[in-house]
Amino acid sequence: MIKQKLIKARKEKGATQKEIADVLCMGVSNYSRKEKGVLGIRDEEWVKIADFLQIPLEDIYEDDRKQVFICKDQAVGLINGTNNIYTKPEYILESQRKYIEKLEIEIKELKQKLSEIN
């Protein structure tokens, strides 16, 4: 997904792709791919860009996280900005579910211990 808000703000502030690429310690071609949505922009990069442009993060931020949904007992994901589609077999999903349940039990036990201490 092309980062329209970011491109507009960068141009309004008179900043070049090279200047922002330098702030992010990367080459111009990599930064250009991020603006085009080919590569994702990490949260800390969004913050650095907003600081450099001296504008609120909300003015430029556009979510480019993966979208995942369940289809016939398999996780199917669409990655924004690409045509990639991937699936996860049911046995992997089941393993993840069991691990999540284990973590939820552990969290509950730790919360109980914490409440006993306080």
C-alpha cells in the first residue's frame, strides 16, 4: 500500500527521500520501496520520520500489517502491498493454540501470585 500521507507530508515539508533515508540509516532505494509499500515501515521508523518532519505521528502513519483470517481451518494471510498469499497447516495452528493456552494459564497464575504479594 502506497504511503500517500507520508509522501504528501514529506513533500510539504520540503524533505527529500535521501534525507529521510539518512535518518533511517538506509539507502534511498530501500526508503523508496517503503514509501511505495513494497517494504513495511517498522514502528520505530515511523517515529523517527515523524520526529524528523516535526509532525505528529498520526499525520503520516498508515498501517501496513498483515491481515490473517481463518478459511476452512487454515490461516490465510494477505500481505498489504504484495500479491503474496500464504496458508498455515492445521497442525501448526493447533500447536500455536496449545501454546497460547499454556501462556494464558501461566499469566493467570502469575497474576494470582502478584495479588497475594500485594
